[in-house]
Amino acid sequence: MGNIANGPTLLRVNTPGKKVLFIVNKYAGTGYQPAVEGRIIDACERADAECTIEFTRAPGHAVELAEQARQQGFDFVVAVGGDGTINEVARGALKANIPMGLIPRGSGNGLSRHLGIPLGVADAAQSLFQSTIVPMDAFTVNGKLSLNVSGIGFDGHIANLFGGTSKRGLAGYARLTMQEFFAFREFEAEIEIAGKRNTVNAFIIAIANSSQYGNNARIAPRASVTDGLLHINTMKKVPVYRLDFIYNMFAGDVGKTSFCDVREAPSLVIRTSKPVAYHVDGEPSGHNTEFKIEVLPGAIQILAPAVGKRVAKR
């Protein structure tokens, strides 16, 4: 872990009188708890901030709410939900040029963990007012905005299936993964970076802005959200008996295994010989044969505590 050397100008947000819009997805993760509202209100009262809470009503509604926030006089918006909610709020915040914060309520909470945001609602809400506004990188996959980790292959296949089941949470995801693991085969892909093409056989091609999928499963341990680079991890299919690989992923040593090849690039194109499933920040995105990926340096104004410890990994 390291500090941001010669990095962007950072702004504190812990001044009284802020107007904050909280955009809440009741159905994120394993379900909604009414106490969430009270903890948000308590944190705002302690910070002398004006609090407004809006609940999403349909897919895309969070985008609209965030996009309108600036003209309604809000100083920043906060996504309260999982990866999908965070992604929608970010799309609206990007258009409105307004800072955004996170209160993680998803199954894995990868970006929040990377940024050092507390996982409890009360602590996360309080940390908003002790945060710094950091110009954070984002990226696009075929024009779709991604903040954390997107993937092609088996993880995309699971995301597509998981999105159609009512059994949410880590246990449901793990069960589905084990059911599908043996049948899913490696696929051939051509990866083009800076005009150079390389053909690989892969089980997963993970495109990472931050270090992890979630639950501390670190697919790109050295990734930073402020360096203008993406980490591309091309993974082979790992034999079930190689439990050491799982250990390496959670220990942050996945780059040392023979099953992974990790490279860095600001942009790339991936082509496959047949349609392959993919996801964007965990959200199912169907299948495609060409994936154009481009980093957006410093595109998102993110509220992050512990900047020197978690935002940059170098």
C-alpha cells in the first residue's frame, strides 16, 4: 500500500451545512432493514448536514436521481446499495459533475472495501463527513460505465445466471458457481494492447480498476483507482483440488500463481471467436465477441476515507 504521489487536488467535505442526497436501493444484497434510514439521519445530524433520502423505484431511477441532484442544490449524492446501485448513481453523478459517496449494502462490496469505507451503515454514513473528494478513475466496456471490476468468461456467465435468481447473497452466489464450474470451458481470445495482439485461452478475463471483486477476493492486488491504468488478469481454469489458488486470491498473492497473467493498460480490445458472457461491475451484460475497453482517468469524484492507505496501491 502506498500514498498518492504527486496526485490530484484533494478536498475535504467535513464542513457544516452540506446538503446530501441518499439514493437507497431497498432490494440490494440480502434485503432492507428499516434501521438504515435512522442511522443515516443520525450521522447527518451529528455532521450538521441536511439529509434527503430517496428510494429507487425501478432500474435506471438512481441515474435520474443523481443526475438531477446538482440542479436541486445538493452538494453530493450517496449510493446506498450494491454494485448495481453504485454504478447507476455514478452514471448520474458523472453527468451532473457532482461528488458521490458510498454506503455499501451489496453482497461483496468490492469497491467500498478497496476504498476503506466501513461496511456497517452507521460507520459508513459517519465516515462520509470525514472523507476526502478523490478524482477516481472509471472505465467503459463497450460504452458501459464500470467503476470496480468487469469480466469476460465464467464470471460473466455466473453474473448472467445470478441476475435471474431470487437467491441473493454470498451463499447463493457460491452455490451457483459450484454448479456451473465443471461445465464451463475455457475460450479463445485475442487481446490487443497498444497495437500488439496476443492470443490466449482463458476461463476468465477480469478487467480491474480496484483490487477486488468483493469479500476480499483480490483479483488485482496492486490495482489503484487513481493511476490511469487498468489491470487485466487473464485466468486459466483452476483445478478444483488447487485450494492454494483460493488462498492466494484472498491473501492478495493471485499474481504469483501460474494460472494468472496480469498486465496493465489504459485501454485494450478483446475479441473472441464466439460470443462470450460478460458483466460490468457484477451486472449481467449478455454476450459479445468484441469488447472495447477504455479508462476514464479521474472521471468520478468519490468520497473516500483513509486516502493514503486504500485508494492507491503503489
